[in-house]
Amino acid sequence: MKIEIQNRTYELPSHEQTLLSALVYIRENIDPTLKFNYNCKSGACGSCALRVNNQETLSCEYKVKDGDKIEPLLHKTDVKNRLKKVESWLHVESLKPMGEASEQKIEQQSDCILCSSCFSACPVLYVKPDFLGPYALTRVWRYIADIREKDKHGFIERVQKEGIWDCTLCGECTLACPAGIDPKADILHLRTKSMQAGYFDPAPPQEFQDDFGFNPNF
């Protein structure tokens, strides 16, 4: 069995194993300079995320196959900085009790393992490096949907620039997420809430401008 890691081919024993096990084997027996991250080995921490055949995955869960092409995640992203920009924490907490139904509304968005796979899969970051990114926007929706948060407008205001309107809604982030989070749906929710609050896309699609004669500089 052979796999390719950043244009270098390695031969592995021909038996079923996870990609993480294969990487450990390569480093211990073939190439001691090979660098990769891992921690929990159980898909809970996200530190071992990689791209396999152009698709983001966790190396501790992926079963390696002959001919696989391995590469690091794309778009090295400072996730903490983006979360700071959107101020993803409770600001004005009400005394409303959560209850099971309320917890379920934000449970999935709270399951992120910070693997950065959604950022790697996002095509917008190729052309707009300052785009807040899928997880930061999902995190905003998590607090808007939190019944304890009273300052909903503040969150909405912080995602207007380099945020929800820059997303192409391609859904690649949703496909890449190993925790089953759906950033695309969360961004759509944020757009709806934004329009209800009086915000609109500052740059309508070109076809809209062509069909309706819209002039953003008018």
C-alpha cells in the first residue's frame, strides 16, 4: 500500500489502519522528519485534522487506502482572533431558565472541536482572508439562539462586515465538519435575522444588478 504526503510517496504495510496510525508508522520507521499533530486519538479534540484526496477529515478516524493523497489543512486560521472579533460570549444575560428545549436549540453549535476543517474547506478565504469564516458565524448564531442573551442586535451588527454577506452558501463547510455542525444553515439564519433588523446585502449579485438595473452607487 502506498500513500502520498505532500508529493512524497511512502509504502505502508497492507492491512487496515487509520491514517493517524499510518503517519505514526512512517515517522517511526521511514521518515523521522514527518510532522503532524494529534492528541486524543478518538475524534474529540480535532488536532489531527488533515486533507485526504482534497477532503477534510480527522486522521484518527479515516481508514487509509492505497493511493491516498495527504496534505495539511488550507488557510491557516487564527480561530481565537475571529471569535474575539464577533465577541462570542454572553453579554447581557437574562434570568430566563434554559430548560431542555432551549439547550437543544444551541447544543449542536456548541459541539465544535476546533479542528478548523470548515475554514480549510471555505472557498471565500482564498480571496478574502479577513472573512470571519464558518465557525465564527456559527458561534454567533449559537448566542443569538441562546434565550439567556439579551443583546441580540450587538451580535448581528458584528457579522455584517466580512461576515454573512461574503459567504457563498456553497455548503463545503457543512460537508467538512466532523461534528455534524451545519454552518451554512446557521449563516442563513443570521441573514434572516439581519434583514429583520434592517440590514441587507451591501453587494447584490451581478445578475440581480443586471436584471433590475440596480446601481449600488446611485
